[in-house]
Amino acid sequence: MKHLFRNPIFLSGFFIIFFIAFVCVFAPFITSYNPNAINLKEALLSPSSRHLLGTDTLGRDLLARLLYGGRVSLAVGFVAVGISVLIGVALGSIAGFYGGVIDEIISRFIDIMLCFPSFFLILSLVALARHPSLYIIMAIIGFTSWMSPARLIRAEILSLRQRNFVIAALSCGLSQRRVIMRHIIPNAWGPVMVNATLSMAVAVLIESSLSFLGLGVQPPQASWGNILLEAKECLGVGWWMSVFPGLAIFFTVLGLNLIGEGIRESLHK
Amino acid sequence: MLRFIIRRLFNIVFLLVGISLVSFLVIHLSPGSPLGGVVFNPKVSLEVKAKLTKIYGLDKPLIQQYLDWLRRIVRFDFGVSLLDGRRVIDKIKERIPLTLFINLISLFIIFLIALPLGIIGALKKGSGLDRAITVFVFVGFSFPSFWLALLLMQTLAVHWQIVPVSGLVSVDFPYYSWAGKVWDLARHLVLPIFVSTFGALAGISRYVREEMHTALSSKFIILARAKGLPQRLILLRHALRNALLPVITILGLSVPGLLGGSVIFETIFSLPGMGRLFYEGVMARDYPLIMGLLVIGAVLTLLGNLLADIGYALADPRIRYEAEEK
């Protein structure tokens, strides 16, 4: 932990994400506009002191939509990664610790799942869900991205279980469950955290891509992706509509990537 | 070598069965019927619904349905599209070439740029140049490809009107001369290829850098230096050859990512490729088409993996011999 907060890469990522999360969570204190309040008299205004980032085609304040939309994007990323890490750690540690037939079954299943282009799989599930709500999108992204944490933790455990402290714990008569939960998983945690932050970056990108294609978060609820979709529909007017949401996505993903890289570096020290 | 390929083929048959099973379950175990909106459509009579159920075999047990479906898809028969009644495989077939063409070109460009970037980064690790490349890599990683597409469209296509906004060819394409046609196609494909290249470039150049660095710090390079080989030979003959092996693999493994990316940029630029077909299928809830594309996408991924493996085995004698000994 000490290493981590001295690592400049981690720190810069941490501050970016902290800032974005802070302004999104405290959105009502930063802007007084309602993100969904339509005011056609003020449609497509360029940035000014009244509307800091301008307004969209329906006269909604862009800053308000960005801040409230950020809540959606961050929440989707966070929950989706939570689901994928939970499934991945469970399956991966079972496969790695028990080995044999169980390992064979789980590993082959991972191989099969990895054959599907993940965006194809996600889109198929979105199509099946008919009217994808926020929760369904979180679940879909989570259920299609657990394979890499699973593989990672399996490999970690395979190497950890040869180590003396695990052999010692087992020979002391501790139950296997306890050894996995108390001794192995905490030691495999670092690489999993790296993987989790990097996959949260990917999850934010996937959510905004889906919303940009009109298949994710549905209007009037704002998300960075669907604001960009609106910008695409009035291409050529209102540059602020296509620049600011993109910047928000870019900095969020960059921040998460930096955090992941920072943790990776400090693990190797 | 033969044994190696046979062993791989066994594995592939197993994976193909798995792919078919997962695709089947995804469609059939989800809420809602594979018939899609028809079930809830009040304009469709009960008899028609019953008939459709019978045609698609939805009244049979699930295992039977799967086996029937499997029997059809090994002949690439995915049924007909719900949208226009055309055979799914025909619809896919006419869309594959464009997607493959764009992706192969961008893979080629990626390779061309990532290799020198990675090598420079590894050689001058920690220098200003390396840092600049690293920053570029992080920016590239984090840049949403659809945003890049949107910005390029807005500036280059709408504002300055240097390139067309979208589509594959201009309206008066049939009247152009041969050279005019090529030029028109190129103008339409410049932005899509740039966008699809940009997304993957960062990751792969980072990868080349890591591999090159590992190769450069291994003992045989120290030996080569000690016996006085010129730097150029050390670099090209010894380090690069070893660093290239994992790079071959990563190119093969990048197929699923590229296919997923195709959905995004083909949709944005209205290009009639496989990715846009998938998007259209999803929008129309055209389940036979979605299922067909899901299976074809997985098969293409598998093919990429296989090519990577064979390329690796051809390039690395250690793997070849190991496989022969077994």
C-alpha cells in the first residue's frame, strides 16, 4: 500500500478517477439544472456562462447531462466488473485448487467462451433482453467478461499451492475452504486488482459503445454514449455535444488504465 | 508437425461443439421465444404461430432441437432471416469479404507501425522517446474508437469535406473509370481503416516493446554482444526473431477484438460488412441471423487461433520438436 501511494502513475490515475467520481456523485451541488428538463427555447446553445458546456438539441444543459450520465457509466463499470470478478474468482480458484476433472471442465468451458468475440456475445444478449435496463446491461457485461479473471486466478493458485506456507497450512489440518479463502486468495489479490481496474476501463468503453449504438442506456436517461449518439444525429452543428462526452469517457478510461498500470508496477517492486 | 496439427484439430472439433452448444443455449434459455416478436403479435393467428413452432421444431424436447440444429449448422444452414426470408448464410457470405479486407489491411498497418515503435521503446527504455511512445500508447488505449470516428467525421468529412461522410461508394460509382472506382473506394475506406488501426495499435506496440525487452535482456544476447557481433545483427537476427514469436500469436488472438470493433466502425460509417449486418440483426431481433453470425464469428476466432498456433510452430523449432516427440 505504501508503495502504491508513492507511484506517480497510480496517483495520477487515482486523482483523475477521484475527481470524476466526486463531481458525478455531488452533481446536484455543482449544477442546478435538471438533466432531463427540456427547454426548446434554449436548444443548441454554445458554451456560455449560463450553460457552461452548452445545451443539446432539446435545450437540456449539457454539463448536467454529463454529470448525471457519469453516474450511469461509472456504476455500470463498477457493478459489471464486480460480477465478473466474483464469478471469475469463484470458478478460477475452484479449478486451480481442486485440479483434475473439475479443472478440466472449467478450463475447457473458459476456452469455449473465449472463442466468441465478446462484443458479439454482448450484442446477442442485448438483442434477447428486448428492452435492456441498466441492471441487465451490468449483468450482461459481467457475465461475458469473467473469463480472464478466472484464468488469472487459476494460474496464481496453481503456483501458490506449491508454496511452503500453503503446504504448511494444509498439513496443520486447516480445511481446504479455509486455506483457499484465508491464505490463497489474499495472496493472489494483486494481479486480480490489476485485472479488475483494466476490465473496468473496458466495461466503461463497452457501455458507452452500446449506448452510442442505441442499444445501451435508453434516453431520456443520460449516458456519455447516448449523448454522443445525439451528437452524431446532428453532425456538423454543436461541436460541444461531441467533444465533451468523449473527453469524459476518455479521461475515465485513461484514469482506470493508469491505476491498473500503477498497481502492476508497485507489485513488481 | 503432422501430429501437432492432428492434436490441434481434435481440440478444435471439441471447441466447435462447445461453441454450438453455447450459441444454442444463449438463444433458447433466454426469456422470450426464438420466434421473436411474432409470439406477441396480435395480428398473427394462433394457427400460424403453431405452424411456425412446428417449422422451427420448438415443440420437440430441447436435446432433440439442439441435435437437429447441429445437423443443419455443420452444413452452414442457419435457416432463413426473419427480416427478408433470405438464407442467413447467403447474407453473411456477401458481407464477409469487406470486413476481412478492412481488418487485414489494418492488421498489416498495425504490424508495420507497432514493430518499429516497440523496438525503439525497448532499445531506449526509459529515454524521452520511450516515454513519448508510452504516453501515446496510453492515450491510444483509452481513446474510444467510436468517438474518434465521430470526431474525424465531423472535422474531415463534414467541416473540411476532404473525405466522404459514410458509405462504401459514391452514388455515381458505376459510371467511374477503373482508376476512378479504386480512388473512390479508397476515399471511403480511409477513415474506417484509420479508426480500426488506431484502436489496436497501442496494445500491440506495447506488447512488442515488452517482448523485445525480454529478448534483449536474455543471456544469448549478452553472449552475442560478448563475441562482438554488430548491433544490427544482434537486433535483427537474435532479438527480433525471438520477440516476433509472441507477436505472431497476439495477431492471431486479436481476431475477436477486431470483429467486435467492426460492428462499431461499420455501423458508424454505414459500411456493408459483417459487423453492420450483426448490428442490423440485433436491431431487428433477427434471431436466425444473430445465431448464424455468432457461430461464424466464433469459428473465425478459432481459425485465427489455429493460424497463430501453426505460425508459432513453424517459426519456433522448439515447439515443433516437442510435438513430434510426444
